[in-house]
Amino acid sequence: MSVRRHGLLAWAGAALMAGCASPLLAQEPWQEGAAPEPPALRLKGLVPVELPRSTLRFGVQPDSVSIGPDRVVRYVVVATSASGALNALYEGIRCDEGKVKVYARHTPGAGWTPTRDAPWESLHDNAGHRHSLAIARSGACIGRGTNTSAERVLRDLAAPVDERFRIELR
């Protein structure tokens, strides 16, 4: 068989595969699922989130971490100041888009208040979401993909930097 004929056959095969594969590769547009209600706020056993140069201490409430069918990692994060003032947020991260959304805010004495029509905001170049970016990079996301389970998100968040996302720990 000549080189030209091999080339033609390869091109025809690639064209045929592309035509056949395109319906298989087509994906439905992403749609957000309903976020579960935030759990009761618990301050014991928070998984610390490292945030250098922050005057606040952050921690994730372990029993709040979930990954929905929509691949959104949802969790409660608690921020505590040096004076003991406390704020908590119920957030979700879309790893594939690098975005975060606040579903509810907790006020001591008043409980959870849902945020109405909260937008998805960028994790990057957003000072108000530095803690969310740290959570994404430390355990919620693996690159642009969602970590595989809530248990693994928590394990990676709690692990030293050099032990996060290690297969042998899974």
C-alpha cells in the first residue's frame, strides 16, 4: 500500500470517528442541583484551613462537607477573630469553573440566613474568598476536578501539604 493511500485511509478513519464520536462527547449543559439545608453549626472538631497573613482563623465543619450530583463541593466554613468574634458561611465550590457561591450566613443568636439569588463568583483575584480558594486547593478540588468523596476532601484538608491527594492514603 502506498504512503498516499495510508494517509487517505487514516484521514477517512479519523473523519468517520469524529462524526461518530461527536454525539457521544456532547454533554448536557451544567445545572445546579438543590443545595441541602446547612447543618446545625458545631464549633468542635473544625478542620483548620491554612490562610497565611490572615487575622482570622478558618475551619471547615467536618459533618457539613458533601459533594452533590452536580459536582459542587458544599461545606460550612467558620471564621474566628482573635477577640473570639465568629462568622460562618455555607458555601459551594465548582472546581471545573473555579467559582464559589455563598448559600447561607450564620449569625450568632439568629442562626442561618439564606442568601437570595447569590451569584457564582470567581475564586481567583477575590479577596473576600481567599479562604474558599484555600479550601479548593487544599482538598475540595484536584486541579479543575472535584475530589472523589467528602471523606477524601476532609482527609486532604487535614493532611500536611506534602501528603495531600496521595493515592496510597486513599
